[in-house]
Amino acid sequence: MVDILEIAERIIKGPKIEERNWDLSIFKKMEELSKKYNLKYAGNNCYINSDDAVAERAFLAAVDFLEQVGIYCITTQRLVQFSRKEVLEAIEDAPKEVKIGKGKDLRIYSQKKVEGNETLNNCPGLHSPFTEEIGPLVVKNYAQIAAADFLCGFNFTAVEGREIFGLPLEAYASIREVALVREGIRMAGRPDMAIVLYPISTRAAALIAPIDPDFGLRRTDGIVLSLLPDIKMEQDLLTAAVVYEKYGSFKINTAGGTIGGFCGGAGGAIIEAIVKAIGGWLVYRTISCASGVYRLQVSTSKKIAIEPERLWADSIAFQALNNWTNTICLGDVGGQSGPGTETHLMEVGINAVHKAVNGANLWTPRQAKARMNASMTPLESEFAIEIGEAIRKSGVTRKDVNLMIEKLAGKVEGRETESGPEDIRECYNLVHHRPTEEYRDIYMKVKKVFEECGVPISLET
């Protein structure tokens, strides 16, 4: 496949184009490809695509886009272009699995089948903002989840009392983040568990600063290097990708498709999600992608919306990647409401049902509009994992799951979002690794709703 140093040359030598012209051109191209490959919503409250031919068409549309258009580098205002042969070779060369962590915490992180029965991989936390004060204790709680395969780091706005401003402090904060996560997993008795750097700064020096096989990021750890909305890349992230490729760490891309952006409607968002997953491997060597389809500004909504069209589009993106590429998919199971609330658990559970049947490994159930010390607790993660295992082991089909989600959506659609507490310690005991009695009662109530709607989940505590 195309060498990563070749990508470094193409961001300098590729055709020059202004960013505004790129945005307008991809809108037109997405409309053209959506029409050519008939990527039109099926209607009739279809939450999950059950026609593999649609997923194949979406995959072909994404390949066309990469061949005919490429990826835009915002740093140099250049196009990175590919031949069809280069795109297809890259897809073929991508790994379907990778070893992460070491010792007793070594895990095989791998691609899963749509409607398969393999156990999903889980990253239950954090990818969220926490202060240095409680960060390690929060990490410990997530590392105590037995099914956790790896953890993402957390970010913060001040390090050791200093506002993080300027590259020296950004680099130091990145080093400090990894040290705090390491402290947390050691406290949990899992010192060799894989961790992933969540960038506090996307400048190259800050991204590379935590590399340290003894005390920082190890070769068995990873880093988040994502393509930007509207299929754009950055020189600093490519710089980090070159270094980490040589170092040996795995890389994760958290880029999906967006309904309402420059890629247009659901059809364009599906293509964008697939392009970003393949494109992330092409330019950054990201072996995994937290893909899927989102709607622009959903985090600002004041009402819960379990949108059939968005979930249908989301399912096609995962099906295309799992059936036609080697991408190791991650599925975001977060929601609009905050932790400690009934509506957040409903959203997390519905997303876990949906992602599990589509073969997406489970990614942190964070509140969409993240809040410092208030965006997620281990309970939502354990709930998502519980549901994911139930769906995979029971052998339910996409059509079965569609009926489940239709019933579940009726229970929560249109309800007011709940912000949740201002600090997760109001609903979760981080010292004893358990929810408060009030939150546990909410959890048991929500579990019963899922069981009544056909989700094969045990009501035992």
C-alpha cells in the first residue's frame, strides 16, 4: 500500500485548493454518489439495514470518493489523491486484529461479524474531561470492569494548578495525562492494560511527548488520531502518525459521518463515515475507527431523539466496514442526557443493542456534550457491555433488533433530556466502585424495560 512517507510528500505536492472550494465540491460529489448508488432511507421505521446489497453499494461509493476526490490537508491546503488500486490495496492490507496490552492484560482487539456471536471488545472509558484530583480514581473504577480491554485517557484544562496554554504546557499536560492513567490502572491491579492517549493538544510535540516505554505510552498502547469533519487531515497528526508507526503503538480514528454537514444528508454521511475509516488507515495508519453516523448539533438538543433514519445510516456504515474492509469498528454508545438519569441509561442501552448486532465493538458511553467530572460513570459502561454480550450470545437478527429498538424508542422518544448531577460522585461511589442506591434503582427499572421490549438481558443483579 502507499507508504506513510509518500503521504507526507503528497500533502506538500498535491493540487492546491482553498478550503471553501473543497467544502462545496464534496457536497456536490456526495449528492452525486448518493444518487448513483441509491443510498436513500428505506422508511417504515427502519432503524437497521437488513439488505447487504445496500451496504455493498455504500462501500463502492466510498471507494469512488477516495479515487475521484481524495482527502484534504487543511494545513497545506493540498489534496491528497489516490488511485483506485492504491485504495483497494490499502483495504486489503489493513489488519483485522491487533495485540494490545501485555502480560495477563494482553488482549486481541479484532473486527467482528454483523449478526455474529464473537464477544465484543470494550473500551468503557474515558475520552472525557476529569480533573487531576479524581482522574486516577475514575480510571481505577473503569479498569476494575473485567470486560474492559483498554481505556482511553482523559483531558483537563489545568495541570498542577497552571492553565494549559502554550506548547510547553501542552506537552507536559500530555505526559501528565498518561502518568495519571497509569496510576489508575496500577491502583486497579492492571498495570499492563493497554491505554490510549486522548489528545489534550493536536500539535505534534504534545502528541509525541508521552512516548516512554517505562513510564509513558508503551508500544502496546495507542493514540487517538482522527480525521476532521468533512474528510480533512492535519500535518501535525500525520507527523505523530509517522512517529508512532515507527514506535509500534496502535492508532484509533474517532471520525464518523455527519448528517447536516458539507457531506449533506444521510446518504452523504454514510459515505463520509466509510471514507473516514478507510482514509484514516491510508493517511494515519489507524487500524480502528469509532465510525457511524451522527447528526450535526445533536448534543444541543433539549429532547431525546431516537431517529430511525440516522440509526439506519449508522448501521449501513458499520455493515459496509465489517463486510467489505478489515476495519476494526468501534461504536459510540453515549447519549444526550447525563449519567445518573433514566434517559441516559435508555439511550446507552438502545445504542448498545444497535451497535452489537452490527458488529461494532463498544466505545465509551459519554454524555455527548461533555462536562468536567460529570459526563460518565462505570455503571453505564457495565450496562452497555451486559447488553452487548446478551445480543451477541442470543443470536438475534437485525430484524429482531429493529423491533426491539422500535419498542424502546417509544418509551423515550421526545422526552426532555436530563442533565444529571454536576459531579458523578453524587450518583456513583468511586471508593467502593458502585452506584448510589438511587441510581441502582433507576438502573434496575431500565433493565426491566429492556427485558419487556425483547432484549435478552437477565434481570439478576
